[in-house]
Amino acid sequence: MGKKELYDESSIHVLEGLEAVRRRPGMYIGSTSRKGLNHLIYEIVDNAVDEHLAGYCTKIRVTLEKDGSCTVEDNGRGVPVGIHEKGMPAERLVYTTLHAGGKFDHDAYKTSGGLHGVGSSVVNALSVWMDVEIKREGYIHHDHFSHGEADLPLVDGKLPTMGKTKETGTKVRFLPDPEIFEVTRFSATEVKSRLHETAYLNPNLEITFEDLRKEEKEVLVFSEPDGIVGFVRDLNKNETAVTEPVYFEGEEEGIQVQIVMQYVNEFHENILGYCNNIFNADGGTHLTGFKTAFTQVMNSYARELGLLKDKDPNYTGPDIRNGMTAIVSVKHPDPRFEGQTKTKLDNPDASRAVAKIVSEESPHYFDRNLETLKSILACAEKSAKIRRSTERVKSNLLTKQKFSFDTNGKLANCISRDAKECEIFIVEGDSAGGSAKTARDRQHQAILPIRGKILNVEKASIDKVLANAEIKTMITAFGCGFSEGYGNDFDISRLRYDKIIIMADADVDGAHIGTLLLTLFYRYMPELINEGHVYIAMPPLYKVIPAKGEGEYLYDDKALEQYRKAHKNQKFTLQRYKGLGEMDPDQLWETTLNPATRRLRRIEIANPGFSSEITDILMGTDVPPRKTFIYEHARDAELDI
Ligand code: 28F
């Protein structure tokens, strides 16, 4: 076969590959919401991190450019530019073929982190244009792509150069395609938090973030020489620490293991699992290995120290982990993932390796740090006490639930019992609740009015949470029970409603109630959010009624501004809604209840590793940051019209 023929074949292959990515972007980057958009940056950054892990890159710079594009630059070796056997510069293959990661097939630590480790060509396929500059072998080599296809002519079969340099590295700039993505503005908050996380996991890497989109540009440098120890300290920075961070590391069966844990004065556990620097939202074998071994180690210490007598049962795992913040990070040469989203580590040897390191390293540490050991066991004892009393409350709650659905008469349930077609609206205030009950579709829509502010679960112990009337009603109505540090009794298959819709006013109080409810769900019923059952209703702010023609609802000030511009010389009446309570049932139906005309936003957790921290910060402090939370979430949520 001649060279030319090969080239044609491979270029057809390239086009088919790009087409597949553009046709089903969700398959490659998860979604086309803001989450998927931000993911483009992480794909490129991950390649630079791989170059760091290979031992060559110490600095990465990420810039959100004024024109909406993003630049990522590293000081590694630069992507190879030599002519590949298929007659193209190697660099072009990397940016145009799916899975063209030659080095990745050899490199032990790049077997893709699971979710979507598919790389540069996917980002290229989903971009209007991509520009690549490679500093290598004395020159700056240049390449450019449009919609994933190279459009710079080669010079003597090679990439054109744009000058000489002594430096090395790779610079990639790309503009996401608005025809693919629902939104095209990167979320600085999210990107920063992910870059910070990457810095914690790579202690010798410096990552600079730059946002040039605002009037006043923002520059941040993430450098975390203390690694995951610093990560845990920072996750806990707003809590009262009960112990110092405890750090173990080791290698077993070719798997590197790093563990850090710290106890705080809180009523929950927060344990994050990473494999090859990628967060595993659903945990997996590394976490089970850690939990099993640590429970065993702590129970034997408790007996050794006489805190548990022969007749006493062991502490449960959750007793021991209550108040614990921990990070378990493994480097595995051949990771496997299970579950729909491929975010749960599945290798049994990871469990063995972590368990072995915990059992071997614990005595080394605790024999020298007896105070820490005693503090941890004191936490366990306290938790066990609360657990026993909670078990009594819980069994009461569950027996009641069997007999009556509507505990205190406030829930107006729907007639249908087919969860797939049922919705429940949680409505702020009795007056809006009353209108909603009149206006709703009784067959499919249930209304649960809640009065005033619900309990801030972040600040309350589990027994208080369960004693709260509004919370009890919600748990009973949803039908799934709840999960917390003492055991998971939550059963999503029993969920009575496909959609749980928070309906609150578009003001500060409404935002606060939304935040409180989301915090409750996030802490005690996280699967509701993770499986996409939680929504926020978006009631309109205005109605405009022109002299002639149909009235129209407008959902924010920007929409009003646009309407004004588009109807410059026309007269119209402007109605401003102060609150849900002011709408009559017909208006409420049309704007908020009617599936055909309403607007809902689905809540998704942007960065699971950090969201626990975010909730802590926002619910633990005063007002201004809380607002940020709800707006960020509202913006990051997927629009579901
Ligand atoms: C801004 C994003 O993508 N950095 C990268 C390298 C370095 C090599 C490489 C990348 C070789 C044959 C694929 C260099 N020298 N930053 C980045 N830096 N890719 S991506 O190799 C890719 C493979 O096919 C590199 C020697 N070996 C590898």
C-alpha cells in the first residue's frame, strides 16, 4: 500500500470520528450543559497533568479569554510534531483522532480516569476553532483547526513554524461551539475549584488561573506543596478540628496508596476517593477497603484500651467515621470502573491494598499519637450513643409511615400512584400553597406547603433534624426514608414522585429557603439530587401585555431589557410579580405549574468533591455567600423547559 492511500483512509476515519463526537457529545463529555462545557477545559488540562506525571511539566496556565475561548499552556516537552507513519505530523493525529494517545497506552497512570478521559480530539471536534502552538526542538510549531479539521497547509509535509525558541511546552486555545452547547460561558467558580483540587493532588505542580473576561482581570496561583494533607485542612477550615490530619502512605501489589483523615466537630462523614487523580463520585473499592480496615483497627484499639468491654458490641463503621473528613487516593496501573457514570472504582486489589496499608500503618502512627487515638474513640462513643437514640426515633417514624401518608394534613397529594408521572411541589408559604392546591393538576401534582424557614440541617444534630415537623413531612411524603452517618436507609426505588420541585419566590428569602432545602436533600437524600429528581421552579418576574397581541412572561431583568429593545416604539403594560403569593390560581398554573409553559431548572452538583464544603461554608456563615450559592447553582443547573 502506498503512503497516499493510507493517508486517505486515515483522514476518512478522522472525519467519521469527529462526526460521531458531534452527533453524540454527551457520550464523550457527559452533557452539553455548563458542566459539559467546563469539562472541555479539564480534558485539555488533564493532558498537561499527564505530562507532569510523566515527570516533565511543572507549570500549567489556564486563561479564560475575553472572546469566550480558553487557553491552556504547559511547560512540558511539547506534543511530538515529527511525521507519523500515516504521513501526518504526530500532533495532528493527537488532535484529530479519537483515543490517539500513543503515550497513554504505555504510561501506567493514564488508562483514563473513567468518566470521559477521551482527550484533545473530542475538545477539538466540539470547538468552532482550535489553535495549537508547540515549543519543541528549537521552534514554535503552529497548527489550527476548524470544527475539528486541520486548516493550515503543511510546509514540506511539516507543521509551519512561527519563530524560534529555547523553551518547550504545549499551548492549546479553543472556542466551544455554540451549536453544541446550551451555554458557552465557562464557570470561573467551577473551573477554579477543579484546578485547586488538581493542585492538591499534584503537590509539585503550579497551576495559574486567569480570567480576562471581567473589567478587572483575576489571577490566582494554585500551589499546594502539602498535597492531600493541605486538602483536608482546607476542607475543614470552617470547622472545629478535633484531631490533626493523620497521614498514611504505602505501596501494595503495584498500587500506590495515600490516605489522610481529620476529625471535626460535625455530625457527618466526608470521604473522598480518587483514582489516578480523578475523583470517584460513587466511591468504590478503595473506599470500602479503607472503611472496613479502619473500623476493624479502631474496634480492636477500643477493646485494648478497655473502652469496649467483652459484652459490648463493636462500634459500627459509621460510628467510627462520624466527624471524619478523609481522602483516599490510589494510583492504579489498570483501573476499572462500574456504574452508569463510570465513577465507582471496581478493582478488588485496590480494596486489598488500601486495607493492608491502613492495618500496617495505623499502629505506627497511633502508638506514637495516643491523644489522637483517644479523641477518635471518644467521637465514636458519642456517635454510638446518638445512634442508639436515633434508632428509636427512626423506628417510630417508619411504623407511622406505613399507616398514613399525609402526616399532618398539609400535603395535598395527587391521585396517581405511578411515580413516573407524579410531581410534588414544595411551596413556600401558606398563601401560595393555597393557590397552588387550587390550580394544580390533581391527577399528577401534589402540593406540600411549608411555612417560613426550615431547619438548617448543617447546624443541627440528627435527632433535631428528625424532630422537625417540616422535614418529617417531606421524608414521609417522598417515601424513601433517609440516609445519614449511621446507616443508609434510603431507598430511591420507593420514591413517590419523579420530580421534586422547589417553588419559592425569586428573592433573597426564597433563595435562602431553596438553599436550606437543597442542603437537606444533599445531606440526607443525596440520591434525589444525583439521580436528577430535584428541580427549582422559575416563576417569571414580569408579564408584558402589549396593546395588540398576546401577553408574555419574562423571567429576568435581562429578558425585560431585551423586550424593551425589541419593542421600542410600542406601548405595553408591565406587570411585576412581587411573589408567588400574589398570583391568582390561573396565573400560577400558567407560569409555574403547567408542564407545557413553566420553566424548571434541574439541580446538578457541579463538583461533588467540593460541594460538601460549599454547603458547609454557605450554611455556616452569614448572608452574602449564601446568595452566591443559590445563584451559582441556578446558573449551573440544566434548563428543562
Ligand atoms: C495544553 C495541554 O496537552 N500537553 C502535552 C505532551 C507531551 C507528549 C505527548 C502531550 C506521542 C505520540 C501521542 C512529548 N515527548 N497540554 C498538553 N504534552 N503528548 S500532551 O505525547 C503524545 C503521544 O502520540 C510527549 C515525548 N513523549 C510524549
